Amino acid sequence: MLPRGGSSMPPPPNPAAYFPPPRVTLPSGLDILRTYSGAFISLEILFGTVVWILVSATRVPLPLLQGWVMFVAVTAWFLSVAFLCVFLFSYANRIAINWNQADFLFHGATFVFYFGAFLLQAATTSLHHLPRSFNSTTRATLLADHEYNISIAASV
């Protein structure tokens, strides 16, 4: 028999039981800059800025290849700044995900994209000696010497 006023339905589950609290082993605030992760993010921001500047400083002979390089540099730069801000402003303590795994996946994905951009930029640089005709009488190389040097720096 059920007690008077009782129902046969169990009470609703507690939603807090299904969402564990965030487990953050990375520090928040300015202390993030003293960790390996903070150093990697800072280097990604620095080198992303350098690649962004160097690629945009050259004439773009192969828009498809260098467009992807520029997309990777700009996107990774903005994502790195956003990821760093999550830890600088202590948002990591409010978002319930595994930040160690997120940090590993972020750096792994950034490495893959930057490595692909490196290969495309190096391929563009290696084609610098190919002739490029403007008309039937004028010929020039794909990259001028100054642009070739900038392209090498962007590849590295």
C-alpha cells in the first residue's frame, strides 16, 4: 500500500549528480603564463602574429595555398587568445569540462594546422624560380628576391 498522498513515481533525479564539478589542474590568472601550456599559448600567439604579418607582406602568387596559410594563422591566433583569456579571467573554474584534455586537444589541433600551413608555405616558396608571364614579352619569376626571403621566414 502507498502512504496517503504518495505517488508511485520516484522523485526527479538531482541534476547536480550528473555534472561533476570542473577539475582544473591548470592555474588561473597570471599564473597560467608560468606553465608549459601558458608558454605554448604565448608562443602560438607570437609566431601566429609573425606568420600573419609575413604572409600579408608578400604578393600572393598562389592564392589557394597562401589563403589557407593566412586562414590558419589568423584563426589559430584568435583561438589562442580566446583560450588564454579563459584561464586569465578564471572562466575555466566555471565551465565543467576536463581542461587537461581540452588543453591537449587544443595544442594538438593547432600543431596539425600549423604543420599543414608550413607545408603549403614551403611549397609556395619552393616554386619561386618558376617563370611568370605578364604578357608575351615580359617575364618574371613567381616571387621576387625580397618576397622569396619573406616567404622563407614565414615558412620557418
